[in-house]
Amino acid sequence: MKKSVRETFRVGADADLSAIDSKGRPIGPRDKAAAAEAVRDLGMRLDALQEALTAEASGGGPRSVLLVLQGMDTAGKGGVVRHVAGLVNPQGLAIASFKEPTAEELARDFLWRIRERVPRPGQIGVFDRSHYEDVLVARVDRLVPEEVWRARYDAINAFEAELDSQGVTIVKCMLHISPEKQAERLLERLDDPAKRWKYNPHDVDTRLKWPQYMQAYTDALRFCSTDAAPWYVIPSDRKWYRNWAVAALLAETLTAMGPRFPEPDFDLEAEKARVKAAVV
Amino acid sequence: MKKSVRETFRVGADADLSAIDSKGRPIGPRDKAAAAEAVRDLGMRLDALQEALTAEASGGGPRSVLLVLQGMDTAGKGGVVRHVAGLVNPQGLAIASFKEPTAEELARDFLWRIRERVPRPGQIGVFDRSHYEDVLVARVDRLVPEEVWRARYDAINAFEAELDSQGVTIVKCMLHISPEKQAERLLERLDDPAKRWKYNPHDVDTRLKWPQYMQAYTDALRFCSTDAAPWYVIPSDRKWYRNWAVAALLAETLTAMGPRFPEPDFDLEAEKARVKAAVV
């Protein structure tokens, strides 16, 4: 039987990034033109599904979607926001970027700033980086002692299970690129005056810790890919494939949720008569 | 000389809604197909301009844009958010919907909740309804005494001048529809199961006060169309024309602002060498 998009990209307790080809195309379109056409279709599906999700919430439904994006610099978190989140009505989006925590944020539990940005019913939330930074950069750069970051995997699983039980469907994507592709993209940023502002010299420092980051990512994938909040690894060396894959994952997830337009809480015929009688 | 989009739609101290044809097409495309093509081009322009605005802000620039949308129910505020704001990168958007004020909001100055949602540098903010509700519904439904709403025009002008001086370019659009078109759209909402959730029986009560609303709109347009924050009246009986007009207005405004990519604050050649040397 044919695998679904979710089954294809899902990883679990045995996640192994070195075994996943960042240039791979295990399912879906084989080239850029086919992907462009597929993304157009997905855009229409996503738009309709999101509208139904918004409508459902307007009738009191609790459900929402949260797309979590993680990946090394230049992996394409911003590109997915632009090209995938950009497919739906921006009114229904809640995009949150998590940068280095502020002093106020550091003074609180690491999930505090995350809870603040959980999507409300009807919304599609997008996290550009997330609470996973607290077991990635926090671990690699030893921002906290090991016992602190080690305890966070369980805290994250409990948090995500809580969200799931409240109606938040979580879709976590690790945008997987090769270090060679990163070097290429960093040089592109430097070469193009319109991209130069995205370059941060600090990215090179992070790049030099690639193996440590892959280890930290692997543990995050292994310990925190639950049924309530699965991790997907998206081959991201090809931008068009990455965008298609995330859009397809989102569409499949929303289709499975099956959001429904609410029944009207008014008398339809009486309202038609009222509108017709309201001559101005 | 040919009028610009801004000149065409701008109103001033002599604003007269009864003299503006809500089906009018005083400039731009004559039919839906031409508008679709024009909007595609505008989308590419807006996307590039927004990217430059974001980049400029990343270099410390203070500037942003605030699109204020007002109009009677079904005039198309939501449609403009979807089809015009939807043309740009959602990451750079800050959309705020102002519904009936909460108890907390009512306890404060009417501009308090508005200030909270002013776009930050680099953002394109969109207000779906705004502080103008406080001189529209507040006036028509006598939610506050006359001396209170009368004082608000000056307060609004002072507030908007302050925003302008801080770098917020304000574009205010009144989406102008005829009462006949509204009746048609309300009935459409009732007829289509996928649109029914947008129907609110209260809209008919508001509809019955159409003349009072037009008077309140006229005063808002006359008293608050300043050079710092001009009002534009957009003929909105045709959805495709309305969307084109707002997109064109926004593109013209952003083009006039001329956002610029910042100069890098690092040594370009040194960084290229660092990236090349960072073999992983």
C-alpha cells in the first residue's frame, strides 16, 4: 500500500539523520515544474481547509494547528513561512519567531514564552524556531547545566500532550540540509545585495558545531516524536521539494482533522426575510 | 497629467460619499481578467517592496506601513486581508481585528487597544476595523455622549500625526458599497452553507441605520483626512476592482517610501573567507 506523506517523513525513537538524504525525494513531485503545479493545488486545498477550521472555531470548536519549524541556518524556515504559510488566508495565521530569549524570558520557565504564542482555536500557528531551541542551542552552547536540558525532553512531551488534548494538532518539521548546501546558501546571501541583510556572522560559529547540533537534533527527534506530536524530517536541499513536502504534510493533516462548518444558530428563512425587508 | 492611484481615491474636507459611485472604476483595469493580471504584477512588486522594508528595519530603520480598513458589513474588509495582504510574505504582516471592545478595553482610553497593535518597524500592519469604530458605531448607537465622540476626531488626528512622525505610513481605506450590494451579499452568505458562518443577524440591525452610518463616515472622512494620514474611498461593489485598488494604493505608497536594503555591518570579503574555511 502506498505510504502517506506523513508516514513517509515521520521519524521515531530510532531517528537517524545520517541515514536521511537531504536531497531525497521519497514521495511526490520529481521536478520543480511538477512541484509548482502540485503546490498550486495544495494551496487551494489548504485555503478551503483553513476556512473551514476558522468557521468551526467561530461555532465554538477548540481545534487549531501548530506547525513547528526547526533546522540549521539557511535550512528554509523563513522560506516555508513565505511559500507555505503564504498559501492561506493571513487572517487565520499566527506566526511566532523565537529568537534568543530576553532577560524576562530567561527569568521564567522555558515554556512560558512558548505558551504565550500557542495558536488560538481556528488558527494555523507557525513557530519559526520553538521550545526545541532549549534542547538545541541551550545544549550545544551549554547555556544551562546538563541536568536542566536533559529534564526538558519530558517537559516538552508533557507540554505537547497537553496542547494536543486541548485541540492543538502539532506538526513538527525538521528541515534537513547538508553542510555543503548551507555553505552554498551562506555564500549566496553574501553575494546578493538583496539577501545580504539575512547574513549573520554568528551563523558561521554555529556552523562549526555541526556535529554537535546533529547529535542534539537526533535526541530531540528520538525523545520527542510522540503520537500526539510527531516529528517529520523534510529533505530540504531542494527548496521546491521542501516547500511541497511541508504543504503536503499540512494538507494531509488538515484533511484528516476534517474541520466542519458549524450549523447556523439562527433561523435561516427568518433571516432571509429580515434582509429582504431591510430596505435602505 | 495622469492622476496617481492615491490622487484618484483620496478624499478631503469636502468628502461626499453620495457623489462617489460604489460601482465606479475611475482608474485601472476595466474588467476582472485585466485586474487579475494587474494584481499578479502588483503582488510581485509588493513582495519585493515588503522585503526591502523588512530589511531596512533589520538595519535599524523605524519605518512601517499601516493599512486601515473600514466599511459597512460585507464591504470586503476580510476579502482585502485575504487577497491583498495575502500577496506578501505573512511573516512581515501584523493583522489586527478590532471587535466590540472588552470590559478591560472600555475601561481605558479608546486608543489604548489600538496603540497595542501598531505595526513594528518593517511590518505592514492591517487594521480590520480600527479606532474609527469609536466615531462610527459609538456615535450611531450613542455608546458615549456626543461631547465624547466629538472630541475623538482631534484625538485621532493627534494620534495619527504622532504615528506618522515615528515612521508609520498610514493608508486609510473606506470600502464603499451600495446598500443594494450589501443586501445581495448578505443573502449570498445565507444561501451558501460555506459562507453561512459569516452571517450575523445583528448585521441587519446595523443595515437599518445606513443613513446615520453614512453621516458618521462622512464626518470621519472630512475631519480626519490629513496629509499625515489620508483617507481613500475605494469603490467596492466590484470585488475585483476593490482588491486591485487597495493593492495598487499600497504599492504606490511603498514605492514612494522607497525602502532600502541596509549596508552590511560586517566585512564582506572576510565573511566569504570565513564561510569557505568553515568545512564541516
